[in-house]
Amino acid sequence: MFKQIQRLQRLTAILFLGFASGLPLALTGQAMQAWLTTDGVAIATIGFLALVGMPYTFKFLWAPLMDRFEPSWLGRRRGWLVLTQLFLAVSIYYLSTISYTTSPATFAVIALLVTFLSASQDIVIDAYRTDVLEADERGIGASMSVLGYRIGMILSGGIALIWADQWQSWSRVYQMMAGVMLFSAIFSLVFLPTVKSEIKPLNSDPKKELLGFLALLLGVLAGVYVTRFAFMAAGIDFAEASKWVQLAYVLVSLSVALPMGVKAAQYVGFATLTQSLSSYFNQKSAWAFLILIILYKLGDAFAGSLFTPFLLKGMLFTQIEVGIVNKIIGIWLTIIGAFLAGLLMMRFTLFQALMSFGVLQLLSNFGFYALAILGKGAWGSFTLMPFDLGFVAVTVPTQIDSLLMSAIALENITSGMGTAAFVALLMSLCSNQFSATHYALLSALAAVGRIYVSPVAGVLSESLGWPNFFLFSVVTAVPGVVMLWWMRESVYRISQKHIEQKSS
């Protein structure tokens, strides 16, 4: 009985932390896109502003510091959680006081700070989930995490749209979200279960760790400088360059700067980084898993990268209709998808879950294609009567487009299922001693699609049109499914390791 209570406490904590993780993501994603769209910012510019999400792809660089050091008075993992959530509350509130149209540079910098803190929070949440869950809890734990994550995004990405429409103020919405993050910090401080006492950081020289991190940063900056110098030597004027050239510069900079940073860190002696990377890459099929992680959610990322501008500007749906359909009604569909995934994963092997859910999330992109082709009102509509849930209310009857409802229903259920299996895969690839660094590395690669397809998506949507854009998103989902089939034996081996851990 006591063990069941402890399990319930752990799963409740995972549900809440999933919520805390999902909340700030939409504030620099869908919600920010809606804010900028209503302010009249061009879609291509909105697509490039998605690059403020770059910290999600770099978080494995500072994750070793969060593996190695802990605020001692709050305990392992919990200390970093409380600190990042407090700073998130402050930075989100500050963002609410800025307008992109009057201060674009300041807006972009503070949005970048929010994503840095959000990525840092994710590092700790992912490590905490990996450390605190028992082996036989990973499937249902992944589902609870996804459920909480989606609820967080529903609040900041959907209910926020309704509030913005009713209050006529995005600043007020962001201030509300800052208050929610403050509550999250208090909850983490008081209610989270502690991780196992035997899981301890690496016993290394703290000064060398910090010097190694500094060397890492200097190496990355040197790589960026070298790339910029090379582009300028080739006669490229960044002020006049096209968005494709600017995107190429960003991607080349990454490919040069990251290896230079890692080499510099290894030379100085950043032990937690080097040993954690060695620990991961010593696994069989390590590189193949990295490619799979990038490809598995790529089609999903393409379809969702400009989803909000598509609905608001391309299809001319209202903010309140998008908020109700995409998030308020979508919450029940997400709950169904998350719990269905959890139940199925108790019976499926890891490969079976990844394959079946991956195919379903690929097919869901055809719903957006149908919406773009057939148009608003093609399947009629129905009336949603007024409601008041306390935290959000709709005071007048609202017409809901049936095709919009169908497309979003399919996306919410299948994407939630695919993400649950994906999270279980990532946890299975992590070592507990380096769980923050390992999970940060893996999830950073998973974020590559979501972050770096947005600039491409913005240009493609304007040049191809929305119908062809969503067909292209289907095509980009195919390599992930093919890669998964090719790696079925490797995934099966990971699944067997999971079963052995469960029985031991």
C-alpha cells in the first residue's frame, strides 16, 4: 500500500512537471506567433523569430553543469527546478512589458532569455523524471509527462488566445503566465519527492569543470566568428542577404562552432561533459539513434511550425475559435491520446509503440492538407454554447468549423501518442549518473526539427502555398518511419533492456 502511494506521488509530480515544462514553450511559440500576427508582423519574419528557440537545441552544452553542481540546500534536481522557475516567472513578466513593433531587438533578446530558462528547466525536469521513475513506470510516466506538457501548452497556447481576444491585451496574458510559473516554483519546493540517494554527481574537480565550460563557450564563439569571417570573405553582405543565406549562415555556424567548443572543453578538462558523451556514444547504434531522434518528429514539426498563422491569417479563423478548438476541446482529446498511449505501451514493445504511433502522426498531417484544400466551412459548422470553467469563459454562442475540429482532433490524439512513445525511448537511452546531459543531448536533437524548420517553413508556405506545404510535411515524416523500421532490432534491444530492468 505504501509503495502504491509513493508511485502515485511520483506520477503526480511527473504530471505537474510536464505542465511546467509545456507552459513557457508556447509563450515563445504559438502564443508569440499569434501575438505577432495580430500586431501585423510578416509571416516570414515570424518564422525567423522561431530561432529564439535555439537554446532548446544547445541545452546539452550547459546540462553537464546541472549534472555536476546542485544548490545544496534544496537537494538534487529540486534546487535547479526552483531557481529556473523563479527566473522564468520574472523574464516572462518582463516580456509582457515589451512590444515587438516598437522594440524588436529587446523583444527578441528577452524571448531568447525565456527560451534559455525554459530549456534549462527542461534539462532538470527530464533528468528528474529519468531518476525518480522506476523502470516499470517509464511507459505510464511518459504518458503522464506528455499529458501535463500538453495541458501546459493548452493554457499558454490556447486558453491564452481566448484571454487575448477577450481582454484585448497580450501583455496581460503574459503577466498571468508569469504568475503560474511563480506557483510552479512554490509547488516544486514543497511537494516534489526526492530522487534516489545513491544517484550522485561525478566526483570531479569543480574548478576544472567551470574552466572547461568557459573553454566550451569560447570555442563556440570562435567557431561563430570564423564562420562569419568566411562568409564576409566570400563577399556576402548580411544586411542585404536573403533569408535563405541567413539561414545557411546559422546552420554552417552551428556545424563549425559546436565541434570547436567540445574540443576546447575536452582539452581543458570538462569531465562531466566528456565522460557523459563517452558514456552515451559507447552504446551500440548510438549515432543511428541520434539520426532517428531528429527524423521521428520532423513531419510533425513541419506541420505545426506555422500552424497558428495558417489558421489566423491563411484561413481567417478568429482567435477565440482557434483557442476553443485547438486547446479547450483539444484538452480532452489530448487526455484520451495520452492515456491510450500509456495503456497500449503496457502491452506493446517499444518498437511497436513507436512504429504504430509514428504512422498515425504522419497520417494526421493530411487533416491540415484537407483544411487548406477544402477551405473554411467545407464540412459545415456547429454551435458551441456559452461556458464558464472559472479560469476561462465564453459568454456568447460560438460557431465551430467541423473540418477544423476534425483536423485538430486527429493531430492532438496522434501527436500525443507519438510523443509518449518518444519520451519512453529517450529515457531508455539515458544513464542515471548523467541523465541531465544525456537527455538534454537527445531532446536537443529532437528540437532541431521544431526550431530550424520554422524559417524554411515560412519561406515555403509563401512560395508553395498552404496545400503543398502540408503535403511536403507528410513527405518529411516518411524518413523517420523508414529509419525506425531499419533500426527495429536496435529498438528491440532497448526494449529488452527495459524489461530486464523491470524484473530485476
